Amino acid sequence: MAQDNDKARENWARYLYGKDRGHTQFMEHANRCEGMYLGGGEQWSAVDRAVLQDQGRPCYEFNEVQPSINSAVGYQIHNRMDIVYKPRGGQADLDKATILTKLVKQVTDSTNLHWMETQVFSDGLIAQRGYFDLRMDFESNILGEVAIDTLDPLDVIPDPDAKSYDPDDWGDVLVTRWLTLDEIEQRYGKAARTEAESSNDDGPDFGDFDDEAERSKFGMFSQASLYDAYRTDEQGFKRYRVIERQQFVYELTPCLVHPSTGDVLVEATMAEDSKTDALAKGAVRAKRMRKRIRWVVSTWCRTLHDDYSPYDHFTTVPYFAYFRRGKTRGMVDSAIGPQEVLNKAVSQFIHILNSSANGGWMVEEGSLSNMETEELESVGAQTGLVIEYKKESKPPTKIGPNQVPTGIDRIIDRADKALKDVTVPDAMRGSQGPEISGIAIQSKQFASQQQLAVPLDNLAYTRHLLATRITKLIQRYYDSYRIFRITEMDPLSGKPTDEVLEINKFDPATGDYINDVTVGTYDVVISEQPMQVTFENSQFQQVMEMRNAGVRLPDATVIRYSNLADKPEILKAMQSSQAPVDPTLQAKADLMAAQAIKAKADARLSDNRAIGTNVETQYSAVQTAQIIEMTPGTATTADGLLGSAGYVDHDAAPIVPAASGMPATAVPATGGAAAMAEPVLPPGAAQNTNPVLPANPGVGLMAGIKTPGPDGLQL
């Protein structure tokens, strides 16, 4: 028991250390930023408001912070997070990655992550810091389900000495809450309830009277005496300050090591069946130095829980809009100064205008006959006032209004401009004149998003941290057979489709598990779905431009990218009944098909002509060679004729060489009457006697080349 009390005192000392190292100042500033965003009288400090009220001056608020923050939050609302997994190593493959992607999508939908993210993103922009809380919930499912919640930034104390965005680089993190006994029992068990109840550490408030800033809640700041009147055990109004600390420790830890993959798993965080399965597959027990999380929960003097965390990471996942080495800022921080200048300048301007309506009167003593001077002072600003003064007296003279100091209106304009410069410009709010087209407004909105580049990039980092931790929880705790029902939109029909997804199903035939999501390592890819209206408008415009340019896109594609509310029904009707074909479109298609056929025929004809020319050339060369072989003397004569005609030889001279092995005038030994006889021509073939053109196998092209003798040999 004494050791438990030492843990509680250690937790309390760490809590005080975090408060003194800047958390108290952070809470005060966060509440100031909250008031600047909400307005409703909270933009003025209590001191300034009291001074103005004593002077009878107004305290006007022209809240320009809220629309600026709402525009930035609106961008996040219309850009949903999409988590996709890619296989990286181990037994991971594309099929398992696809199943894991669908499973994580189902988890994020069931936990309302998008709305949780909006709350965290708003906390980061307004109060500098926002926090997710990620853990397993066994309340509604004995096997456990991933649970995502948000934390009040004023309740979270990060490691004061850390300077990293990633909580894995922090030494510890504290979360302080005010819980009832029932809430303590629900979170930490009946033994913790008994311990807290016997400690008498209950407090009268939520920290409102404990040198802390007031927490945001439905109730207003209350008096302790009124609270004590209703604080009874039966009504459950007793609350205890519970400090939950998660701390990294580095110590020798029993582990299971897989020889094949090299994976090291902490044995204490594994289920019994998982350990049995790992040992059956060859894993061996070993002790290794490991970084683990020690989880201690306590009140001021009693320890409610002290054990190792079942998770590899802190349950707290942060979001910081602007982060510089441990220093955090929000979007409201830079808007406080311009907003205060705007409120004071407008209040001063209105005060001057109000004072000018009754500047006073200059009255001669005893000159009024229908009223006293004091009465004129009270009713002198009324409409239709009648003043009667004595004869021979000077008439009352109204004092002129005070002049508005030069430059006060310009201060208002500059303060308004500075507010938009440090938050978001008018273009992102969509507040443009009617003379500007919608496309131009969307273009300016896209350009103005650069103002949100840093907060959105940090949001992407937070999304990556959260997705990585969700993956580890799924691979560790979703290790049994489960059935999920996945509902998706069919990209073709636009209708919702249901899919039954089974994971970790044992196959007796192979001895393996089907759709085993517990094995393998995956890369997490975080993407955003663009703003729906802008995205669909741009897609539809591109489809119409492509269609106007001649790209034959189907009608179903045009409908699919439109903004029609009932486009799934339209697509279904188009699929069930074919619309009549436009005759002009059909004629155009037939014409294009005929032109294509004609082009192919022309190409084949051109190829045939080229082949015929090549055949003619080769045939003429063969005939020339036969003449030279039978009458070698013609080579010298032919060479001279070609040379005088200007023919240029592309080989070595002479142009027409003599027959090899015999003089130009020799006659072959096998010659004679038989060799010099008229060649036998094919039936119907005409002998070519044209001295200019060589012999042409005109008949041979059509009926086959059959040439017993040289066609060009003239006897």
C-alpha cells in the first residue's frame, strides 16, 4: 500500500511539474482564444469591459475571427481522409492490403472519425492543440473494437521537455480528468472505485477553484456553496481528480522472436492462442531490451491502476496547427491583436457619433421662458423640441457635434484587412461580387488554400500517425475469425453494394488462415477526397469539353460525373432500356467506317504497284544479263551508249561489264543455230521491240512468268 501511495505522489508531482512548466499559461491563453472565436461578449477582457461601462461607453464586437476559422474548418469538413495500404514485406500481398483497406474504412466509419477529426482540427486552430484518444473498447464486443475519441486540450499535459511532434519521442503524457465513482469503476474496475472512495480525495469542482482555467462545459462558473448543497452520494455528484500518466520505460522484456522473419513481439501483449500459434511456427522465447509503456492512474494520494500498457504507443495522438520545436500556435493567436483593434476602433467611432447627437446648448442666463435650464439639458436631444425664450434675450445656441478624428476609419479598414491576412482571405470564404464567375471564384479559392498549407500539412501528419496506430491495433487484436459487412458505391451504376468480408478464417484443407490481416507489413498511404462540389463540377466540365472536342464518351459517363441527385436511377434506366440512336450520329459513324475501308484499299493498291515496279526492274535486269551472256560484244556497246546518255554508275566502271571468262566478241561454245533461235514466248505474249524501254513481262504478271529465252534478244 505504501508503494502504491508513492506512485500516486509521483504522479501528482509530475502533474504539478507540467503545470509549472507552462501548462497553466497555456490554459489561460487557450481560454482567451476560445472567447475570441465564440464572441458573444467574450472578446473583451473583464478589466476593459469594466472601464468602458464606468465611462458609459459601448463594448461592441465585430467578430471576424469566427467566419475565418469556419472557412478553414469547412475545407477540412469537405475533404475526407482516405486510408489505403500497400504491401511492403513479410507475408503481405495486394489482396491482404485491399482487405485491410476495407477493414480500416469500416473502422473509421463506425467510430465517426470524420466528426472526431473536425473537433480535433478545430481545437488545433483555436486552442493551438488538439488530441485524439485511440484505444481498444471491450464494452460492446468481447473480442474488442477500435475506439476513437477526442480529448480536451486543457486536460492533456505533454512532456514539457519534449520538442517533437511525434509522441513516440516524448517521455510521457498526462491526462487529468474529473470522474465520478461510476466512471472510475467503468474505466479501471471495481477495485479502483473502492480505492478512490476510501481516499476522500473528492473535490468540489472541475478545477475551477484550483488555480486552473475554467473548462468549457454546459454549466457556468458556480459557487462552491451551491455545489455542496447538491453534492450527495446518491446523486453521484462526487468527483475525483484522476491523473492518468503513460510513461516510456526501457527494460529487459520477455519476447517471442520469429527466426524466419526476424519479428520481435512482446509476449505480455499477445493473446494465449497467438503465442501458441507463434511457437508452433518456430518462434523462440528470448529476453530483449525493449521500449515499453508504464501506465499509472491515481488520485491525489491513491493509486488506482499500475501496469504495463497493452499498446506500443501512447493512446494520445496530437494535432498542432503550427508547430516549431515544441512551441505550438493556432490560427486565432495571430488574429487576437487585429480583432481587439477592430472592436475598440468601432466602439470609439460609434461613441463619437452618439455624442455628436447631443452636443449641448449655450443659453443666456434666465432667457428661457417655457422650461428650466436643467430641463433643457435632459430633453434637449428630443425630436420636435420647442424652446421659448424671453424677448430681447439671445436665442439658445446648440453646440456643434464633435468631429471624428482623422484616420479612425482607416484603422478599422486596416484591422479588418489584417484579420483576413493572418487567417483566410475573402476568396476562400466565397464572398465575391456577382460579377465574378463561379469558375473564377473556385480558382481564387484554390489559390487561397496556400494560406492553410501548414495547418493542412500538419493534419496530414496527424492522420498518418493515427492510421499507423490503427493498423497495429487491428493486426494485434483482430486476430480471430470475424465477419464484417462492407457497403460501397458501385462506380459503374452508382448504387450501393453489400459485401460480406471474412477475416482470419481457418481453412482445414491447407491449414492456413484466409484473409489473415495479422501478418505482413504495409505502407500507409493517406489521401484526401477533394471538395465534392468543386471536384464534380471540374470533372463534369472536362467531360463536356472532351465530348465537344470529338472524344466519343458514353452517355453514362456524362451522367456519372454530373451533380444530379438521382443519377443512380438515371443510370439504371439507361442500362435497362437503350435510347434510340441519333440518325446523324449513325451516318457519321458509317461514313468514318467507309473512309477507313477505302484508306486500307488504297494502301494495298499502293503496295501492289510498288511490288510490280520492283518485279519489272528485276525482270529487266535478268533479261539484260541474258543478252550479255549470249552476245558478249553488246556489253561494250551498251556501256558506251549509257555513258553518252549521262548515266552515272554507282559501282566500279564499266557500267555494263562483259561476260566473265570470255572476250567481248567471243561466242559461247555451246552457241550455234539452236542457241540463236527465236525464244519461245508464252501464248498471246507480244515480243517487245522498244529500244528505249526494256522488256516488260506484262503477261507474266497476270498468267505467270514462263520465259524459255531472253525476251530482249533481237535476232
